[in-house]
Amino acid sequence: MKIVERPYAETSRRALLDAGMHPVLARVYAGRNIRSAAELAYGLDGLIAPASMKGLASAAALLADAIAQGKRLLIIADYDADGATACAVGIRALRAFGGNVEYLVPDRFKLGYGLSPELVELAVQRNPDLLITVDNGIGSVEGVARAKSLGIATLITDHHLPGPQLPAAECIVNPNQPGCEFPSKALAGVGVMFYVMLALRAELRRRGRFPEGKEPNLAALTDLVALGTIADVVPLDANNRNLVSQGLKRIRAGRCAPGIAALMRAAGRALAEVSSFDLGFVVGPRLNAAGRLADMSLGIECLITEDEARAANCAQELDRLNRERRDIEASMLTQALAALEQASGTDGNTFFHPEWHQGVVGIVASRLKDRLHRPVICFARAEEAGAMVLRGSGRSIAGLHLRDALDVVSKRAPGLIRRFGGHAMAAGLTIAAGDYERFAGEFERTVEEFLPPAARLRVVETDGALDAMHFSLEVARLLDAGIWGQGFPQPVFCDTFLVENQRVVGERHLKLWLMKNGRRIEAMRFGALDPLPQRVRAAYRLSVNEFNGLKNIQLNVEHFE
């Protein structure tokens, strides 16, 4: 492992300082290619205009016609936080517009991901006139064809990369589809659905649908957009940061959906202090727990209800499921590491255990990826059409586009992968139950060929040293208030310390006392028990530790050389 300092342009840092920005923030933002304070002045009027998104006008007209004709709309949701929030945005907005809309979530354990022909057969029982996919559908060629054969129209809203063939839907809205000139390709599924609702409101306004002063306020949905965007770990380009900023403002002001407030309370977090970290690591996992272990309908109901008591009940159940998920994850991770130890000397990129839970393999793949610093795919057993298959969920590192790697494997070994999809950093796939060893070999060879040697060294980018005067609650709060996530990372600093004392707490963590320039500093190393040397160069985050009502500065040590 190598700890390095992120480069920055001194002219940018100086411009930010001259604009009155705190010195620590000026250095941090300059390292993220922010050149002026104006780039951080977020507002709804600063969002990219919808006009350039392919299919958006057609989608708005299709939905406006359906509402005017009283047609039955059915949202086909997904079972992760992005899909749940996108569904909630659709339900809330369409109902506010007078639409007759319900939703359906596939059972991930029986039907898997997306609008499959089998899911269409279930949807038919609801007698819909129009299916609306959220966070899925761009690869559902067969499902859309089945719906069409039954006389049901389909509107696809998605953000995943398309395959070689697009579904024959009535309309597709996806910034990553061929021919779409929308500048931000990083929208999450919930962001795409939010834009569809913006376009629909404009179309309904043009048709004179709203009495004067009665137009629904779609800004009220940005709390859901922020949650789904952060939880789906899409790159936080300027447009996504703007969306997240609007949502955080609403949550901090206590004007969020009752379900989000209830999830924060269940986790013991204060709404007024919510951060992007809380959305990604506190609220997101609790919402995802429903899709991983049970039925994401629970999560969607939590997000769409206006009844605070019902929201609280849903949040408590989601919190319980998340604790159960953590226990399952810990057991699976232990089994994976034991298997790795037995196969010492190999660089395994795939893991499988017959007893693993298919709803948790993605998290275990993420944990292994972080620990091993290499692309990892974990598999679990599943049943499809009465036959046993293996479903895999993978996570990658910078330097290897995971979906493209799976595409290479599928072309080199036709028929080996039944279906796959995803992003650069995360992807899912299905293979036959007997093809694990063959897939493992093919994927291993692909990783070996396409992962550049430079990407194999774990390099931790930091924002440099932090002056002792900036170890303060003020700076910690300034950093917490920022919009951080994929592609716009949370600030990490590096310094050399003397380790005065270290001890194990809570069985899985290290409590540390560090010394720098004669100052004694409290620190934690979470989820790791390997002792630090007496003198250490460490990468750390500045955090606030609250105990018995008192708040103190604490360093969270992430890595050390």
C-alpha cells in the first residue's frame, strides 16, 4: 500500500481562499478540480435542463395521455435503494398529477433482476395499461416483447449501460442509450425518474392541467433523489452533487418524507446534522436490507407513506432486517477469508459457498474487494424455472470495468453467462450451477489480461497533512456538511504519528492514542485488529465522537504504511 497526496492547482486553491472559503476546504476542493466557489453554489435552477435527454418529451406525452385517459399505470421497481427511491418518486409524483398508479417489485430470489417475461405474467394480474420500469429495463428485450404481445405498453426509465439490442418499448429514457446528448451520464435510476417527472409536469402545465397555484412541488422529492443517488454509488458529477445538495437541505430542515426521518431516528441520527455519509452508510443499508433479505415493498411503503406511525413501524422492521443482514454478512465473510487462506498462493477473484445468501453476496464481494484490492465476484445458489443456477454479484477496483470484463467473458465463452449487466464498479450475472469452475477460470484470465499493473498497487489518495489547529469541531462539521461520494471522495488526510497506546474494543476495533507535535489525539481503527507500529504514517478522516452528550474530535484511521 502506498499513501499519496492528491495533486491540486494552486491557482484554484487561491481563488477559493479569495472567495472566503475555509483553508482546509479550499485545499480539499482544489484537489477535486473545483476552480471557483461558483461551482459549489448549488440550486435547482443550476440543474442541467431536461430538453437534451433523449425520449423525455415522448415519455412526458405518453404519461400525460395515460393520466388524461385514466389508464392504469404500474411501476416495475427494483430491489435496491436506487430502485426503491425511483419507485417512490414515481408513485408520489404520478399520484400528485392525478395518475392511477401502483407498483410491483420482482422477488429477487425467484425472478431475479429486471422486467422478465415471468414478471410480466405477474404484472398482467394487475391489469395494467402501461408498465413503467425504474432503475431497470434497458436489457429487458424478452420482457418488453412479452408485454407487447399481451397488449401492454412499456416505458423504460433506466441508467444502466445498454446491450447490443434495445427493447422494443414505446419509449426509452436513459442518458446512456445511443444518441442521447444529455451531458451527465452519471444519473442514478432515481435521477432519471425525477427528470421524467419534471418533463411530465411541464407537459401537464402546457396542457393546462393545473389550476393556478396548485402545481405540485417536485423539489419536495429531492430527499428521495439524494438518498438513491448516494446509495447507488454513482459518480457525483456537478449535476448529481446539485441534486444531493437539494435533498440534504430538505432533510436537515425536517421537510423530508416521514420514512426517511424514521430511518434516521431508528439509526440514532439527528436530522439537522444529516450528511451524505449518513445517506450512504446509515439510511441506504437499512433500506437495502429489505431487498436483500425480504421484500423491497417494505422499503417502498416506508418511503411513500405520509403516516408517521406507519413510517416508524416500517423503519423499525428495516432496522431489524439490517442487523440480521450484518450477522449473515459477517459469517459469509469469515467463510470467504477461510477459503482464501486454504488456497494461499492464488489470486482468486471468485468465491462461492453452497450455503451463502444470495441477497448478501454483493456486500461480501465489496468487503473482499476492499480487503484484497482486486475485482471480486461472489456467487450463491438460486432457483430459476425449477432449475438450480448460480447468481453472482461483483465489485471492481479502478482500472477494470467490470461489466465490460463480463462482456469479454461472454464473447470468449458463448453460453457460459446466461445474463449479466451493471456498471464499471459493480455488476451482476447468472451462470449454470455446474459452470462455476469454468467461469472462475475465464474471469481470472480476463482480469489478468485487462487489469493494468499500475492498478494492482493499492494507492490511497489523501488531501495531505492537516495542521494541528484544524483538529477542531468546526472543521469536522464543515467537512461533514459537504457533498461526498463516488468520484468526489470524502476528505482523507495523512500524517505521521507516534502510537502511544492501542487496545481492542468491541472485539473488532482498535482504540488508539496518537501523538503529533506533543499533542495527544484520540483515534479509532474500525473493523481491523492488526496492530500499528510505534511510528506510523496514516491516512485518516476527521470525525466527531459523541459520548455522554460531549462531542470531541476523533481521527478514524483508514490505512497506514
